Amino acid sequence: MSTTPTPNRGIAVFSGGSAANNLVEVFDTVRDTKNCPLSYIIPISDNGGSSSELIRIFGGPGIGDVRSRLVRLIPDSPPNSERGAIKTLFNHRLSAHAATAHAEWLSIVDGTSTLWQAITPAKKELIRSFFNLLNLEILKRARPHHQPSTSPLPAGSFESAIYLLGSICGVPSDTVRVIPAINSNFSHHISASLANGSIIVGQNSISHPSEATALQPRPRRPSLLLADGADDFTDTDTSDTHSYEDDHPPGSLPTLRNKNIQFSKSENEDLPSRITRIWYINPYGQEIRPPANPRVLEAIRDSQAIIYSIGSLYTSLIPSLILRGVGQAIVTSPARHKILILNGSLDRETGPPSEPFTAVNFVEAITRAGEESRGRMALSASNTSTHRSIPGLGLPYSSYVTHLLHLEGPGTPQVDRERLAEMGIETLRLYGRKIVTTDAGGAETPVGMKYDATALVQALEVVLGKKGDAMLRGGEKNGLSRRNTLDPGRKR
């Protein structure tokens, strides 16, 4: 009597959008080697760029990072193939000039754009039907005094829309899954507290603000932090009032009504002090604790490895980790390997330059987020997190991170291997390449490091045990690149 073999446990990857898109081939290679499913867990709190306009006009979740990952996962095909044309279509950016963008959009909707040329009529008309629905919703919202509604997702739900887009684009859903951290048709925003007591509202304001500063623009009484108050009222233009009514429910926080369509990821002012905590808020600024998507918890519980990818620490990773259920799922997961791929450079969220984050700080932030998800963190008066467990016992770092992969070079976070070993975390230094910027005079300045794909694949396979534990000890003679160096942590 034949029995169906038990499938291998999967790999769960916590990530954001653009940074982790550069590692898609790396994760796919590791998935293929381990012959297991791969799940990308992506937050929906993005409110910058094109996502900001979709949320501002339609409401609904921040779909930008999910869309970006789905399109990135479209299988490579020969040039001029239909899949390549679909990928080009969904990656197309409309012009920054309003009139030109409008004309481009209408040509896409009516099917006359050259972007459709290599797409077969069957798929073209299927995709166009959704574009026509979206265009109808745009026309509705071009009229004033409409009532705000939920996002006009063509498939009726976020998960269904992801499945439909993946099916059209040929993404193999049986082996690769893109899972939104929260399964909701509504917007979910985050706030951050700084060590100096300041509060920043909205993911875009935390990470790469479109304004000169993302700190709250004027002092507010604590009772008015949750909504607009009468003493903050100023005369506004009638058209601005119409825009306010059209775009957001009455009483929404002013910061969430900002247009964030244009911003810079490379040039931002530094934060005055470190970020201490991230939490979710409703449109009025009140803290909420949403539960994680059940599929996220399922992916974690059925994983052989959990990977925290490169990307923005506080806006790509932490928003997924603080959701109810995630911390407990990670701690009790059968996964033996919980791997943090440390960023190759520091950004606005992991500063300021006077007090840059170290590798230990990254691990502490991840652990605190997981413990807050479990309800094991108490909030102090300054809105920072403190552990509720027995004094002196410390945080369960190795329950969240067992291995840390990192680069060494200009601009990289400092790695204290001895301290990490005391925390029960093994470190592996990888080979990478310098990232440089060029000034007006042509002089190059190194600002960080970039992972080498081959070295990263090899390191992940070593940690996951593809070639046995002997490889961890034997170095180059057993196949480990001389440029990758393991520093074992304390045995648990």
C-alpha cells in the first residue's frame, strides 16, 4: 500500500518591498535546494509613493509592496514573451506630468497602448476588465462629496486579488506564496515613538518623509492626539475642505491626509533620536492591536527556517512581528534556524549618526517586537517597551534569532560577536561589494555594502544544513568559501 510522502516544511521570509526584491533569486535557489515551499510575509502599512494615492483616494490596504513582490516573482521567460510583456505592463510607471499620465492611463484602459502588443487577447481583455473597473472608481471619486468606502479590490478581497494576479502572471503558488501580514480590505497605519518623546505618524513619515520633517508639526494636548481639536482649527480653502471630506473619514489625523506621492529614499534628514517602539493606529490616532493573517501563522508554524530579510527594520520587519499571534508562533515554531540577514548599511530608521544601530540593537528590536506581540512587554510613560519577566532574566533573544549573517566594510552596522555569542546567536561574515556614491566632482564615497548573491546562497545553505554540520567547522576544505567566516555562538 503506497503512502503519500510528507512534504518538507517551508521557509518563511519576513520582508518589505524593494530591498528584498534584490534577493528573490537567492531565496528561490535555497527553496529549490531544500525542495520546500517559500512564503513571503509582507506588511500592508506602506503609505508612500503610489500606495499613498491609492489609500488617499480609495482607502484600503497599502498594496504597493505586495504588488511589487508578485511582479518580481513572475518567472523569467525569453525576450518578447507574453510573461515578459505582462511584467513590463505591471511595472510601468505613469508620467509625473498629469496630462501625460492621464493620456497614458486612458490608452492602457482602452487597449491601444503599445504595452499590450505582446499579450494575447484572452489575457489582455481579462486584465483590461479590472483596469476598466478601477477607472470607473477613479471617475466616481473625481466628483466631490462622495462617501468614503473600502478599497475597490476587483476580486472582492485582498487575498483573492493576490491569488488572481499571481495566476495571471504565472507565479507558481504551490511553491511560492506572497502573504499579506494582515488580511484586510482596510488601511492599517503605524506610528513610532522616539527616545526623546517625539511621535511620528505614518510609515512614509518614519522611513522617508516627503516633507522637510516628519515630526508632528505642532504641539497637541494629549487628549487631542487622537483626533483634530477645535483649538487646532484654522481657516481653510473650500476646495481643501472638499478634498478632506472626499479622501478621509472626518477626524482623521492630519499626517495621514498628506500626499506622499513624491519622496526620496536616498536623501532624508536624520531623526533626532532613536526609534524606541512601533505600533498600529486607526485613522484617528488611537493604538490598535490587529491580529496577524491566519496564513502568516500557518506559514510560521509549518516552517523549517524563518528568515528576516534585508530592508527597513522598523517599517518592513517590525510591523509584521508586532501583530497578535506572530511572536508566539515564532517562539513555538519547529524551525531550528531563525536567520537575520543584517543590512549592509544604516538608514534613517537605524540612526541617528551620533548613535547608530549595531547588530545587537537589530536583534533586540526584533525580540522586543515579538515579545510585545505575545503581550509580554509593558509600556513605560515614554511609550518605550520594558520586559515583564523576572528582573535580570533578560529577553529570549535566541528564541527569535539563532544565526546572523552580515557584511563587514564601510557603512555596515557594527557586529559584536562576543555579545551575540552570549545571546546564543551564531554569526557568519559574508563576502560583499561596496556601495559608492559619486559627488559632482566625480569623487566616490563608500556608503555601505551589498551582498554577493552566490556567497549569500552558500551561507544560507550552510546554516540550513545542506552539506552537514561538518561544513560549519571545516571551512574551505569542506566547501565553505574562504570569504565566509563562521563565529559560533554559545551552545544552547
